[in-house]
Amino acid sequence: FDVETDEFIIHSPNITSTKWWIGMAGQKATHTVVIAQTFIHGKNVGLNWFIVQLRDTVTGKVVPGVQAGDVGSKVGHQGVDNGWIQFNQKRIPRTNMLAKWVSMDRSGGFQRDSL
């Protein structure tokens, strides 16, 4: 989390952090939900859910900070749009964090809500 800009930075720096076999990611999806390790003020606060834009909603082109593509041949299911996604310092607003079970303020104050 970058407190100065009030944004999360989604980053998958290597092949093991690539998201694989994601439905509609290969060619069509404009947005996805990412479950990611979350660091606030340098502390890992665990896994959290985020809405991340993948493609422009008008042109369908992949947006900056995102790499995505089709996984290729799918024996017997060629019409299925399964893909892969990588993020390169993709910035998203704090408001894109799905916060049903957590609370977070502008300064990075974070807490898990009780169930």
C-alpha cells in the first residue's frame, strides 16, 4: 500500500506469481478479482481481495501494468477463454479493496473485522 497516493500496488514479479487458467482472461475480461498478499507500512497483513481492471472497456486493449494472454490449446475446449495474468506495479485505488471482513483508512490503519 502506498500511503502517499492512497493506492495498492499489485505486482507479480515472476512466473510462480503468475495467475494461470483464469476464465475469460485470455481475450475478453475487462476486470478480475485478485487475492493477494497485502503489505501495509511494510507489514504483511495477509490475503485480501481486490478488483483490478485488465482491459479498456471500449477498445479491449490490456491496460498499463497488466500482461495477459490465452493459455493456448485446451484439448476439446478450444472456445474456452482461459488465460494467464501478470501484474507489473499495477496501481489501483484503495477503494478497489473488497472489504467485507476488513477495515482500512486513508492512512493505512488496517484491522480484520470480527465475523
